[in-house]
Amino acid sequence: MKVEFYRHNISSSDIQRANHTLRSLFLTTGAEVANFERAFSKYLGIEHAIGVTSCTASLHLALTAFGIRKGDEVITTPLSFVATAHAIEYVGARPVFVDVENNTGNIDATKIEHAITRKTRAIIPVHLYGQLCDMLTIRKIANKHRLVIIEDAAHAIEARRNNYRSGSLGDAACFSFYATKNITSGEGGMIVVHSQEKANLLKKLRNTGLSITAADRYTKMYRHYDVDLLGWKYNMDNIRASLLIGQLKHIDRLLKRREQISQYYDRIFNGIIDRPSITSSSRPARHLYTIWVDSEKRDAILRSLQKKGIGVAVNFRPIHLFQYYRNKYGYRPGDFPVAEHIGASTISIPLYPKLTQSEMRYITRAVLLVARDISKNSHGFRDIRKVSKS
Ligand SMILES: *Cc1c(COP(=O)(O)O)cnc(C)c1O
């Protein structure tokens, strides 16, 4: 059997809508992007949404719009996709990592204040696997120290916790429509903000700093434009927006299906295979389902699963141990022990609405078999709890 790691949910009506756009005159940022932005902003209940080409671009623009620059420090987690830290590098600031919670993998809010210096300007929490960080605590810290919060919500469009959602408590939140994300246009991203002023600035920043858009130039009488700031070419196009509009309408139905699949995995793995836990106040977006196995045997387990035809991934190996960050900042193994342990232990298994019951059964059987064969005499993931107490 072959079970892909991910299969998208682009439907024939999404394709029809994109087809319609392709047959129209206007392919770049225009009415379809505005339609999608309106729908996205309405879905989250946040005033402004700005469509861009990726979540990486959206993090870069959000940092720029909030004035983060050379000499500043930005606090974030080492347990994320490398783009989270790269975006901080793009603006010339320094990423300052804070270790993660041993039960969720999210940034440990209780450790953030130790990392704040006179240079700290912002925090980028990442809602790992779709579970929101402890944003109530992070908001309090940000208010006390006058820091900007930019949420990396690439996994978390649908997430809820207590009374908040992605973007509710941050100054900005950044989303991804990359090929394996919950809704996708192959590549794509979105920034949401509460402030009209920042929204206007972000619209300019995504469009090379031009004071008028291509749509304005096309629909109105010719005017010269001016450029008063350095923007980037990060604008979302109408083709991608038309693929995403329909997917957003079904996003909660698709979440329900991933929730059922996650619960099926949970029932079978309970007491046998360790996993991140879900905080009681949390309704995660269920973006990824990861298991935590013995770090010594992780790669062998990963390969065995692949040999059985099961698509797997590692989300994530910690950012501070990549060459670039080691060379630049001198990070070493042991600097963020919890993130390192999770990074060495984690395997993501397939989680998407198109999974069939027999594929799910095949996956769980394979995981149990492989983990039992390989992990004989091992103490599995339980040593993580010791790591974080020391
Ligand atoms: C996918 C991802 C990104 C980057 O998204 P792109 O749209 O590919 O730029 C950023 N952060 C996290 C946590 C991600 O998983």
C-alpha cells in the first residue's frame, strides 16, 4: 500500500473558478484577491487581511511594517520551520530563541521574560501543529515590555483556545497556503492586522512600494505613481485567490474530518506511543499529527515507515542547530534541550481529509509494529520530562 503524506482538497469547483479567472483579462492582484481577503478577514473576525505570496513573505512584511530593523532582537521558538527565523534575519534583526513546553512543543511563555533585553522589540510565537500558544500570558508580557506580537499561524487558521483565535491577541498574524497546508494554492500567504494604518502600509509593502495598484492603474484614468519606501514583490494574484475562496468555505468541515482522524490515532496510540498533548482549553487546527519516539531510533522508524509506503515528515529539527545559525550566533547542542529532544524524536504521519479508513488502519498498524520492533528495551519519549526539569 502507498499512503501519501498529504493530498490537497482542491475541488473541481475551485478549479472551475480558477479557470474562469484564467479566461478573464486580469490575472494579478485584483477583485478575486480582494474577495478572498474579505472572506478570510470575516472568517477570523479580524478587520484587515492582506494577501501575499507566502507565509515567509508575510512574516517579512509584518516585521517591516512594525518597524523591526537592524540592531533589534526578536524572540521566537527554535521548534519551527526555518522561515520563522529567516524572516527576522531578512530585516537585519537577531532571532533570540526561547525553549518550548515539553508537552506541546509551543514556546514556553514562562521563559520569555528571561530572554528580554533592552534591544527586544517583538515576539513571534508559532502555533505548532495547529495548537495556539498561551497567548494570554504572551500578551501580558508584550504589554509590560511594549513588544509587538507577530503570530506565525501557518498551521493554525482554524485554531481556538479559550476565547481567542489566531490573530486575536497578536498585532499581526501570518498564514500559509503552501502545498501541504490545510488550504492551499501551491504557494501563498496572508497577513491579518487590526490597524487600518498598518493594513495600508502592508498593501504598499507587498507591491514594491507603489502608491497605486495595477488594478487602480487598469480601472482608472492613467496617473503617475510615486514610490516613497522600499517594498517587495510579494502580492498575491487572482489565480491563486480563486483557488482559495472555495476551500475557505469548507475549512471547518475539513477540520472536523481531521479531528476524527486524530481521535482515531489517539485511541489506538493511547498508552503506547507518546505524542504532544492538547491543552484542555484548546481546539487545535489539527494541521499535523506527530508521534514522539525514542530519539535514538527515530530515523530507523522513519525509514521503516517509508519502506512500508507511508509518507512521513519531520516537523521540525530545531532552527538553532542549522549551520547558518550555528555559524552566525555560535549556537550548540544543549542550548534548547526540550526543542532539541522533540526535534530528534518527532515523526509526522499522514493527516488529511482524503485519508480512507483502510489507510488509517494501515498506518496505525505499521506504526505499532515498527515502533515495537525497533524500540524494544527503550524508554521511549518519557525522558523528555526529565530533560525539561533539569
Ligand atoms: C509552512 C510554514 C511557514 C512558511 O510558509 P510558506 O508559505 O511556505 O512561506 C512558516 N512557518 C511555519 C511554522 C510553517 O509550517
